[in-house]
Amino acid sequence: MSSEEPRVANFFAGVAWTHLAPVDLPGFRSNQHEIGGLEELRRIIGETDRKRKEGNGIKTLWRFFDEDGEDIGAKAWDVSYYDTRRNDPKRTAEWRMYYPSQRGVSALDDAMPGDLLLVVAPTDELLAKLEGDVELAIYVVSNQSQFYHEVLHAVGVVSAEGWSESSDLQSKLSLQRREVLERLEPSIQRIETTAATQQDGLRKRFRTFLAHPATAKFPSTEALASYAQSLLTADPTANPDEALIELLEHETRAFYYLEQAQLAERLARQMAFADTDEFISFSLSVQNRRKSRRGRSLERHLEFIFQANGLTFESQVWIGGRSVDFLFPGIESYRLLEQGRPRNVVMLASKSSCKERWTQVLQEAPALSQRYLFTLDTAIPYVQTALMGRDSVSLVVPNNIIDSFVQPHWAQPTQCGTDVFVLKQFIALAKSTT
């Protein structure tokens, strides 16, 4: 990884985590509104008493993520952190964090036992992007959400409580992990994502757009995919997983660079919105573009890698009114199979994020009993993968996230209810059909 590339260390200097117990929460067993026993907090805060009533409390920003993984808002206030046994030299230190007790103030009003609590020491780069003058960011993630599993993987949670320093987090950076962190803390999106050595190439390739980014048409997914493919260094035949990851990362950095140029130009020119509806429309167009381009770009890069590996296939094949992303070797063999003539045919659906949408795959290519689904989702819960296995849907994922399905969970061994292949394995399987 180049020193110019974005690093998790640009975001978090360190992370302490715990799973909340009833005693930590208002309305359960605690009247003190405190979190104790998390010794790792001392690594972040130090061993100096910080009391909000004495005017030296710790300024924190809290976010709570509900059962759907949705951010229900951020709140900022001071918390206290001190050794409750400081005046009793005969006893060992007992450090506790005290949060405000007024109903409706604390993010923990909405928390439940077992939810994940992350206490983050932001780097100076992230602090500059956060709203308000804060020292710590604290995130509470419902353990009932898919996002909970994604966060566990993204920050390397392997125990009920623990600590990761920036050097540990840096090694865990990937496109998928960064996107989880951006959902956790939206301010991360505003941190530069493009290596300086690539900016000259971007300016040359997209000079027409960059001449007037506020008014010009945003570059197409195909143009961005082609740009990313021109930068590829990994061998798509020997290392298809690494090639795909590199392509997605090149394109993501380019996309953010161009988007930032567009938004910055609009702000610099003080281009006012005619009314609230125009502002909302513009905001929605930005969000929708982010969501839709990922799925299309993933398909373009998979197609590029399949071609490099000499596979025979057709893409975006219409069968019974539904589109199949990839069909190996193609529609002619599938039609013969429909007629009862034995043929080896494999289908692959591509969804950057599948979640509950994976069931759509069950309606595709109905003559096939086995289906394959490529996704960038990490740590899909067993309750979902078991349903996939029941319905003969196997997952295909990049090799850099396979560990999210097979490594031990902090509380119990991770279970996966269906077969999971990396891209290289799937390519070998698809080759056997041609």
C-alpha cells in the first residue's frame, strides 16, 4: 500500500469496544449512568480525572444505529471519566465513564444489552472534519442489525471488549471496510481518497468534466470503469480477486475525486437553489448516483475479469421477463436445458449489497437448481445465509472478505449456512461448464 493512499490511521488513532451490559444502561440496573470495567478507555483518555461538573469534561459526539442499521442522529455533550477509588489508596483504581442522566440526552436511552459500544480516538485529520469541538466519537450499534456484523468485521472486534491501535486498524483497510466506516462516521467521506500520484491522470482523463464540474454531465460508469482498468497492476488471470479489489478501489477513489470537484465548484460559485425542492432533488441525485454506480461498476469489472480469463458467457440476459447478470456459457445452452436436453449452465447474480434483496435471485433462470450470488457484503448473519443454503444459493465474495464468514465471532464461532466461494474458485467452476 502506497504511503499516499488512504489509511484507517487517517481516521481512528485507536478504538476501544465493549458489548453493553444491563448495568451500563438507564432503565435496566443502573441509576448512575456509567460505563465501567472497560480498561481500554484508559489508553485513549489517559489517567487524568475529567469531570464535566468541574468544567474539564470530555467533549464527545455520539451516534446510535438502530435495528435497521440506520443512523438515528448525532448528539454532542460532555462526559466525565475518573478513578472512583482515587481517594482510597488501599484499593486498585477503578475508572468509569459517566454520561448525562437526563432522559432523551443519552444515546444509551435507545440501547439494549448486547449492543456494541465503540469509543474512537479520532486522528487530527478526522477531528478537523467532525462537527463541533469534540475529543472522542462514540458509536452504539444495535446487535439486531446487519450493520452490527459489518462493523465487527471492519474494526476487528474479536472479543467482548478490547482495543485496536492505528497500526492494527491500518492493516484492515479495504474498500468494503472503508465504506462501513463511512456509514459509522459520515465525516470520513470528506477526507481525501485519491493518491496524489493519480490525480494528474484523473485530470487528464476527465479534463472536459473538470473544466466545468458544477454544470457538466458526470462521467458515466463505463468511463470510470475504463479508467480504473487502465491502472490495473494485478494479473486478472493469476489473481482475479486482487484484480477486482484493485479495480473497485481505483474507481471509488476516482469517483470521490470527481464528486468532490463537482460539489466544491458549486459551493465556490455559490450556486443557489431556487427552492427547497431543488435542494432536496440535488441531494437525492447525489445519493442515488452513489448507490447505483456501485452495482453497475461491479458488473463491468466482473465482465472484464471473466473476459481476461477466457470464459464463455453472456451478460444481462433476459429470461422470462427477468435479467440474469451473467450466464455461462450463454442463453443457447440454457434454452436447450429448458427443453430437457442436459447442459452445463451456471448463472451468477451480482449485487454489491444483497441484504434482503438476495431473494430476487430465486426468480432468475428458473430452469437451474443452483444459483450463485456475488456480493461485497461482509459477515452476513447466519439467519440469512441459512436461508440461502436452503434455497441453493451459494455466495461468491472477494478473498479479502472471506474471513468475515469463517473467522471466529467474539461470542461464538461464526457459522455460514451456505457455501462461500472466492472469485478465483468461481472462475474455475464456470470454466468447467464451457
